[in-house]
Amino acid sequence: MSRHPSVKWAQRSDVLYLTVELPDAQDVKLKLEPEGKFHFSATAGSEKIPYEVDIDLFDEIDVNNSKASVGSRNICYLVKKTENKWWDRLLKKGGKTPVFLKVDWDKWVDEDEEEPENQPTSDMDFGDIDFSKLNMGGGEGLDFDAAGNDDDDESDTEEEDAAEASTGNVLDTKDVVSTDPKDAPDSKA
């Protein structure tokens, strides 16, 4: 009796990614039919255990433009859809998905997140992220005294340089020069 290997899947509007996870697969056979039939068989291991997958895909596929790649850990298929549209599911028949079929989250893209073909892709797409709300340090509430005393820091601010030049005194790093009027000493005694 044949076993089912683990099959991961993901889709785009024009293609379907199927990855059969079967290390050291031998005698790999693949049969794709235009109406959406996908048949895979192979043996694996020293005992030549047979593995098989036979599923009906949701819609028709373009057999001539589909590709396969057999690796040492898995077999990857790039199945071209006949129509550029998102499928509601992988299988033609609805209901509970077989346990050996899993979503390939590494390749998964939601329909509304798919980039148009003519738009260049970037691995560094940050979308609409507002980095000021990530609270990654700096900004308000930063306590410099808690971070340690940096007396040996040789860089001076413009205010420290100006104060030093006008008075001839060197400011201690703990002294703060402020130009804000509300920080001025209270004139009422």
C-alpha cells in the first residue's frame, strides 16, 4: 500500500506552487492533465517504500508551461494556471482538506498583496509601516543617566561649545543648557 508524502502548496493569480516533501525520492513520476488532475508517485528510503498523491485541482492547468524540479529533499512543481485568477481552494472537491496537504507559508501571498508583474519587486518593502510607533529606543523617556556616565565622550553639542567659548569654562556633561523659556528660573522669590 502507498503512503502519502507531505505536500505544501501556495498560489499566485497565474501559478500554483506544489512542493512534495520526500527526501531521497527515486523513480519520480509526475502526470499533469489539463482538466486539473495531479498525480505523483515515487519510492524513498532503503526499503523503497512507495509514495503516491492523486488529487483533482480546483481548475484547469496549462500542462505545457508547467515545470518540475527534483531535489534531494523535495520535489517542486510550478503549475501554470490556464486563467489568471485566484482559486478559492486547492482541490476541486470542497470539504475537509486531506492531512497530507499543507499551506506553504514561505511562498504564500494574499490576493490583495500580490504585486503586478510589471512592478519591480524588492526584498526591502516596508509598506506603510510607521517606524515612529515601534518604540525601538530613543525619543521621549530616554534616561541618559541610567545608560551610564559618558564623561569620556569627546563630542560636544553646539550649545556646550557656545557656552564654553563665551565663559571660558568647560561644562560638565551633566550640565544641561536649555534654550526653552519655560526652563528659566522663576523670578518670583
